[in-house]
Amino acid sequence: MYFTWCLITSLTFLYGSVISQSNKDVQNLYTLLFTTNNYNKLIRPSRNQSVPLSVHVIFTLYGISGVDEIQQKLTTTGWLEIEWTDELLSWTPSSFGGLRYIYYPQGNVWKPDISLQNGFSKLDELGSKFISVYIDSNGLVNWRPFQVFKSKCDIDSTYFPFDRQTCHLDFEAWSLSSADVHIIHKEARE
């Protein structure tokens, strides 16, 4: 018994105290980030507003739902993985019980207004109200909206059934200029 107590005491001194996050730590962090710091989702989250914010975009295709040769329309299902650093959403984990990341509703943080440039249907906000973004303590935000995309596609079926079609999904920041946001397209991960 004495040996076990000495071992635990020795390990605590060697490795420091055990850090664990509590519900109160998360509440305190939310209060700090979104209330005390007066977070405003309408303001681009860069301390230096004269430098464009880098936004990384990856599209992952889940499936092709339909091809309409007459309307020149491609319907796909997939998700985007969009990442950027929100300099206003960072914290020191040790001040919040070692808390290194949180999830927060997508509608309550700044997001780039990414949309499908060659979309076939009306312009809608990506994602759904129930989707949350992942935020790590360095301010890295990861947003993964799942969507059904209807895009314009030039379909030439002259050589059917031996034809080959190439359709593009072109994503861009709709109202933000390149002086505000720099979109970096990346290939989907394996």
C-alpha cells in the first residue's frame, strides 16, 4: 500500500498534475470567446484587416445522383472541408483545464461565403443549422458542410455510348474579394 502511494505521488511530481476538462471550463471558454471578447461573426477574423485570410477548401464526392443531358445538369452529393484560422478564437488550454478544442454552431462564427459558382439552382448558404464547426486552441476552424450540388455541365453525347464527359464544380467566395480571402483549393484526401 505504501509503495503504491509513493509511486503515484512520484509520478504526479514527475509529470505534473492530471488535467481534465470540466463542463465549467467549456462554459468559461465560451463566455470568454463569444461574450467577454465581444466576438462578431460579421467581421473577418484577422487582426490585420489589410492581409487576406487564407481559406483551404477540399471537396469530397460522395456520389453522383443524376445527369440530365437535356438540361446540361449534374447532381452530386458530397461535402466540403473548409479550414481557416480565426485569430479571434484562440486560447491557452491550461487556463481552461487543458481544453484543446470545442465545437460551436456554424451560424455563430464567421465563415467565408463559399458557394458553387457554376450552380444550377438558387444561391443558398452551405450546411445546415445543426452542423457545428470544430475550433482548436490555435484558432484553426474546420467546417464540413454536407450538400447536394446541382451544377451546370456541358454534356456532348455525340459519340454515345463511347462519349466521355468532364464536369467541374467551381467553388468561390461569393461576395469577398481576393483582397479579403485567398481560396486555396486542395485535392481530396485518400
